[in-house]
Amino acid sequence: MSILHKQTTEERMQELRLIIKPFAEVGERHDQTQTVPIENINALRKSGYTALPLERKVGGQHISLSELISLQEAIATADGPTALCIGWHMGTMYQLATEKNWPATTYDHIAKEVVENGVLLNTAATEKSTGSPTRGGVFTTVAKDLGTNWLINGTKTFTTLAEELDYFLLLATIEESSQTGLFLVPKGTAGVDIEKNWDMMSMGTTGSHDLHLRDVSIPKEGLIRMQSRSGLPTAWLLHIPACYLGIAKSALQEAVQFANSYSPNSISGTISQLPQVKQKLGEAAILYEQARHFLYGVAKDWDEGDIEVKKSLAPQLMMAKYSVANSAIQIVDLSMRVVGAHSLANSSPLSRHYRNVRAGLHNPPMDDKTIEVAADWILQN
């Protein structure tokens, strides 16, 4: 477990760069077949990467939010879908280590499995009838208290990395109280069925299939906690904009490489010296720097802030995602304009970046909700 044993931020980043060297090639191959880049996922699991956010007392490194998103951005520069897939698990581990709101026995058991065996978890939340969970819809997946166990029925959509997960963190409405509970459901539990129906032009290799739960029985301790909106903001969701920033950076690097090497016989030298090419590259570079500083600035405020500061950062966390995701789309577009029609080839990394970066618009929080929150925030300040 090489990366887990590195003691400094710099050492961990250096090790990660070695791990992700083959990720782009693997990602491209899986993009052609629309399958999960499992080689990349397994490499991260085996390296100990998936345990980094956990506390040191259980074998993790308790990395900061800033380090988490910098590592995620680095993975995304190699392969965006890999970063998004593993990011949900990483965010879950970060939240677990930060909030410490799981029962001690469950926390210790899961932490040990993550550290020793690289198990993966993701939250199954989204449903067709409720849309994005961030909009406040009531979950139609229902958990019934049978006294000695819970009986769960429902269907979840967008369950990223569904076939590779070892545990599902399931949000369901408790029938008796109408409260929302978070349940831990192990892979292979009777009644859990994955419908392999993920067929998307964007992030098509994340394996975000539907998850069906039909009379799924889990023990009473399977209820981890009640869901509450009064806790800390979900800062770990910054793994999402970090992913799209990484895709944008990769696209810009591709455009720069092309501009420095492409020399049609209609000009002397390469197209990198053409004013219109410099204009597009310059605009893209500015957008990237703006987005990067916003993202890491908010993460730094979170890392250095006390509990009250953290609670106050909810609007900024949402705005960072909005700004970065939209800037990333612009950066990819400008990069493609530099490369021209070559960028539309299925063999071009840019065509893959173009498709994948669009998914950022549909990851939480949604743009319209963020704009509403931003308006309320500025009106009160």
C-alpha cells in the first residue's frame, strides 16, 4: 500500500502521479466499450489511496480537504470518469472522518476493511421520482421496522460504480416516522439487484446503474444514523468540481501540445504564433486559473476554519462548484476551437473530454439552486 504509507502531501502526490500514468490509455480503451475502467479503480484500491481521508488512529492519513481535491484533480487529468467514480468513496471517507457520526463499532469495522482490503462505498440516493436529493424530495425507497431487522424496498438511480461497490449507503424513508435514515447494505445481500442500464454520452464509463431493492432485510444495526440538514455543509462534494477542473486542464494541455506541433504549409512555424490561437489559449488559461483559485481558496477556508466558519461556508462551497464546472466547459470548448476539426475525432482525447465535462452541469448542487442561494446570501450580507 505505497501511497498510504507516504507521510507528506508532496510524497503522496508524487506517488499518485506514478500510479495514474496508465490511466489515460486505460480510460480511452474503456470509453470505446463504455465499460468501467476497473484497472484504474483496482490500482487505486491496492495502493491504499481509498483510505487516505480516514483518521490516523484507524490507519488512514486524515488528509485535508485541499489535499483531497488536489489528488482528485490529478486523477481527473488522466481520466475523468475514474476520478468521479473514486471521488464518491473518497468524499464519504472524508465526511466520516470529519463528522464522526457513525456508531463506533460500525465505523471501526468499515475503516478496517477500507484500510486492509480497499473496500469501496458510495451513497445510493437519487431516485427517478425525487430527482436530485439536494432539492429536498422525499425518498420513495422505504425502510420498515420489523423489530429485529429492517425491510427495505425501492429503486435508486445513478449509483456510480454500482457493480464494484462493497457496500451501499442507502438513504430511505423510515415508514414508521417518515424520517430519512442512512442504511449500510453489504454487496450480495439478498434482494439487491443491479440493473445494468447505464447508457450515457457523458461519463458513460462510470457504471452508474439502477439499484433495485426488493424485500432487502438487514439487521437493526444496519441503520447508521438519521439524516439531518442541520449538520456541517457537505464540503467533500468539492471532489466534483475538482474532477471537472482536471478534465479541463487535460484538454488545455492537449490544445497547447497541438498548437506547438501543428504546422500547416500555409504558415511559417506552428499555429501557436497565430493571434487567434493565442487569444483562445489565453482565455482558457485565465479561466483555469480563476477556477483553480476559487476552488482551492474555498477549500483552504474550510481547512483553516473553526466549526462556525465551516457552517458559514455553504454558499461558497456551492458557488465554487458552479463556477468551476461552467468554466471547465468553456475551457474544453476553447481548447477544441484551437485544435479544430481534429478535436471531433473519436480517437481524440478532446472528444472524450467534451462529452465528459458536460456531466458537471448535472452533478449536485444544480446551477439554478446555487444561483438562488447566492442571491439570498448576497442580500443578507
